[in-house]
Amino acid sequence: MRAPYPPLVSREGAIRVGFQPERVWGFPLDRSACDWCIQYGDFEVDPNLDNFRGNMSEEKEASSSRQKAREHKEQLHRLQQKEEDAKTGNEYVEPHVTQEKVQKMPGRVITTALVDSWCMGIKENLGIGPIRSILRAFRTACHHGDNDKHEPSQMFSIVSSTVFNKIMLFVLNEMDGILRKLLNMPSSGGKKETVVELTTTKEWKRYGSLMRLYLGNALHLLNQMTDDQMISFALKRIRASAVFLTAFPSLLRKYIKVALHFWGTGGGALPIVSFLFLRDLCIRLGSDCLETCLKGVYKAYVSNSQFVTGSKLRHIQFLGNCITELYGVDPPSAYPHAFLFIRQLAMVLREALSVKTKESFRKVYEWKFINCLELWTRVICTYSSEAEFRPLAYPLAQVINGVARLVPTARYFPLRLRCARMLNRLAESTGSFIPVSILLLDMLGMKELHRPPTGGIGKGINLFTTLKVAKVTLKTRAFQEECIYSVVEQLAEHLSQWSYSIAFFELAVIPVVQLKNFCKATKVERFHREMRELIQQVKANSEFINARRLSVRFPPNDPKAASFLEVEKESRSSPLSQYVATLRLRAQQRSDSIVESSVLVGEDSSIFGSNTSKNTEENEEMDAEEGAVVFSSSWLPGKNSRSGGKKSKHSNKNQPPEQDEDVVEELVLSSDEDDEDVHSSGTEEGSSEAEYDLPKREGKKSKPFITKSKKRGRAQGKRPKRRRTNP
């Protein structure tokens, strides 16, 4: 009989493992097999035992019972530790999370000590194991609150808000730098070409999945959160890794859509952070991403500019400034989009001029059409020196002029004045002559400005939030004064642009004649003073030009005429320039007394420039402080998170309920609303009247609009006959 082999124990020395002498793992046992097990297996010889005794089944039962006892002891220890932490305030555990739920939770319950050990292992030696573990924990945190049906099996579970916040802050603040070190990338920045080359390296094949894990779960987190401050912090930290979206086109499209939505509907600092995210994508990823963003921001702008009020005006200006900044990233790539959108506006105007129906006029005289004209005026004026955008000034000026003349009635004075301002800005930025004075002088000839104000004083009118006024408003003193002052200001702006031209005397002849005719026709003394002051300044400027024109020896068509009075033009010393400066100050004071003071996106948020991006780029210490405030220790997602993993639209209190919130739909400039006064929504006067004062056609008489009453059977508006009663 073969002598028994020496018994074996595990290398941990905790459990003795017996085996049958004849077979191990299904193979015959001999001395060589035993030596092999000792050398390569997870066993070692116990020198204290000489002989092998005992039964194999008894040893197995004893070892399994000891293992279960040890696991149960460790589990009780973890639960005791969690209760102690909850009592001392180290970790805030939700009250509804009981011990039974903790035991039933899938995977390993994450503790603060475990997260700290991962963070320490990552910072000390950049261990790949801790990195994978904390990214999996980050995935669990991002999917916290999802429905169990849609939630895949997880390795970890989170019941403490402290643990949740630790994971979020560490991953959002540190993971970009950690993954860049693993991929041998610079600590910040990068271009599309660099990432394309990186995808062919062995580092990317080994660690590229970690980058996708980080960006994919961060996208899910953005869709789940509802707090603007949390979203702003998360998006600002993800922005550092935006260049790596080049390797993941599907994630790139989703990030663009989410950022566009937050940019158009978010509150606080979220619109600015979202725009900076989109701008970085366009700069780093090139023309492909730029085209998608240009289309998306324009559609978002149109959907947000359908209604204008005093409180929303600043927000619309902010969106327009952001689009202007984005179109300057790559002018050659942006030109086709600008040309296409301006052409679309021209086609809508052409339809109104040819069809001449109330519906076609409504498509032009609504806020989103006028705001689009304002947007392209701002873009072309900003980049008028660029060879790509300068040719677009002429077609845009033609469209604006056609819009101003479409319905030449006094009720659309605010719209015509707005068009005159846009034309003046285009003329000043491009140095081209646009006959703006014709539009303004025609307004002075309308009969509504020559009648006495029979409607009383009236309320002050904000022309920035009005396109059309009611018929009652035409007869008020406030409306007549606002129109006269605005005409004088815009006409002076137009003439001051050419107050240094050698041909100013000839240019000012017709305006002076018509201004004198208006002074003769009106009987209001304050209007007389305004017009006489403007005529006096124009005559003074003509004398200023003629005195210097006497010493000129070249003909009018000589190229030297362009450099006439260059020194005086730089110093703005002409009489009209000084007069316009006082008019601007008066107009600003008058506007400040009317415009509402509420701002949607914070103070001075409508001014976007280089300082904005500098102020929003904070260092790591400030980001850590901001993150600690945003992800407070008493917050754990679940109740407020959006269930099912579906993307829920971000709430916007300033957006009308009937407006579609999906800002990435197809652009439709025509209005789909049924009410006819949608163009004047948000204005007190415009909402009272819905009809258009169209010119009457010869040979046809207009009939009164009478609607029959279903209950009484008589036409509305007629006074019912009184029944005579005997006294």
C-alpha cells in the first residue's frame, strides 16, 4: 500500500485542504503531480503534519462552513461601520435605506474608505486597477435612480451621498488628466488630427475603452440631472476632454444636441458654459463639427425668438452674440450657411410680395423673422472686413428694405424704425451708401403724425419690444413723440455717416427740403423745435464741408475723394457727429426709463467677447471649491433623477408652453399658430388688434366683418332695439 502524501494547506494558512491519494482534479496522483502542485499551485506543504488523515467530505464541509462564517462576519462588520458613520455624520445614508435593502443590493457596497483607497492608488502609482474600479463606480453613480428594468447588472452599489459626491468630484476633476497620462497625451488641449493618430497606437487599444466609459457615463449624467448649477459644473469639466469625442462620432452627435438644448433653454451660467463647450468643439474638431453646430444654434435661436418681451430681449441678444462669435471661427465654412439662411428669408418676403395675403404678410411681420434679420445684420457688421461676409450685405439690405415697405401704414412705425436702424448699421460697417432717408422721410408725411393727440398722453412705448401698435395708440401723445424723436435720431445717424464726404451738400438737399415742409405742416411746437435743430445742424455741416471743398483741385470721381477729411473723421469733429452724440445719450435715457430691468441670463450676459471665456476658465482649486458646493454632502440622486434613462427636456420658465422645446428640429420660419397677432405677442398694444391695414384696391369696397351669434341669431356689434314700455 502506497504511503500517504503529506497534507497540503493554502498559502494563506487559513484552511487545510485534503485530497484523495489517488486522484487530484481528475488525474492520477503520484509524487511528480504532488511536487507540481506544490511548485505551481496555490498550495504549500504543512511541515507540522506528518501524515494525512481525515475524510475528504468532512474537510470540505468544515472549510465551507468556516468560509461562510468569515464572510458573514465581514458583512456584519461593514454594516456596523456604516451605522457608525451615519451616526457620526461621516456619511449621509438615506433614511429609507435599511439593512435588508443593503444586503439585497447587487454587487459590493462602496464606502468612503474604499473610494479613498482607489484615489490614493491612482495618485501614487497610476494603477490601472483603481482607475477601472472608480470608473465603474462612476458608472453606478451616473445610473443611480434609473429603473431596475433598464439598469444592467452592476459590480457596486451606492447608499451614501458622501460616497456619491466623492466619486463625482474626483472623476470630474481628475479623470481627464489621468487618462491623458495613460494615453501619452498633453495635459490639456489637442486637435482632431492628434486624436486620429492616437487611435492607431497601442495605448489607445489598451486604454481607449476607459475614455469611452468616462464620456458615455458623463453624457448620461447630463441627461439625468435637473439642477442648472450641477449641469454647468459637470459640462465645464467634461469640456476638457471634448477633443476625444473625435474617436466616438455617436457620442459627439449626442453631446452637441445636449449642449444646444442647454444653451437655448438653460438658466444662470449654463448657457455660457454650453456655448463655450460648443465653441471648443468647433475649434478643435474642424469643419464637420462646425457645420452641425452652425445649423443647430440657428435653429435654437429661431425657436427662442418667436416671442419678445422686455425680460427676454436680453436673452435673445445673448444668443445672437453667441452665434456671431461662432460664425467667426471659420468664415469660409460659415459663409454657405449664412447665404442659405438669408436666401430663405428673401424667399419668404418674395412670397408675401407676390401673393399679398394676410397669411403671407404674417410670415414676414412676426418676431422670429425680424429677429433673424437682426441676427444677420449683427453678423455682417461684425465681420464686414472679411471677404466672405462682405458680399452678403447687399442682399440683406434689399430684404430689410422690402420688409420696411411691405405694409406702409402708421401702425407699423416701430417695425420700420427697426429696419432703418439695421440699414444704418450695415451702411456704417461696410462703408456703403444705403438710402435710409427715404424710409424715414416717408414716415413724416403720414397723416397720423399731423393730427392732434385725441387719445390722451398714453403710456410710454418700448420700440424694441413692439412691431405693431393698436389704432388707439396712434392717437396718443406718447406715440407721436416717440416716432418724431426716433425719426430725428435715425436720420441724424444716417447723415452723420456721410458728414465727412465731399458730396455731403448734395446729399443733404432733399432731406432739408422735406424737413422744412414738415415744419410747415405740423402745429406742435415741440416738433418744430426738433426739426429746426436738425436742419440747423445739417446746414452747419454743409458749411463745414463746403469751406474745405473750395481748396480741392480733383474731380468728384477721383480716387482721392475717398480720403477727403480723413483726420477730421477720426476725431469725429463735424457738427453732425457731435449732435448725434447728444441724441444717442437722450435716446439711451429715454429707453432706460421704459425697458424692464429683469435679465434672464445674469447681468451683462448679453455682451459676449474675449473676456467672457477668460472669466469662465477657472483653475483647479476654484473648480474643486465649486464642485464641493454644487455636490453637497446631503444630496443623493434618485427622487429627482429622470427615470428610465430617457432624456427629459430641461425646464425653462421663460419659454411659452406652446413652443416646441426640441431645438434641433427642422427650421421652419413660417408660423404654425392659428392666432393672427402672433407677431405682436408679448406687447400690450399689438395683442389687441389682429388685422393688417392693407392698401385698398380700386373699384372694390371693403365690407365690415360681421360674425353672427349662434345663440341670439343677430350680428355682433349692433345695438339691440329697446322695447318701449308704457309709463
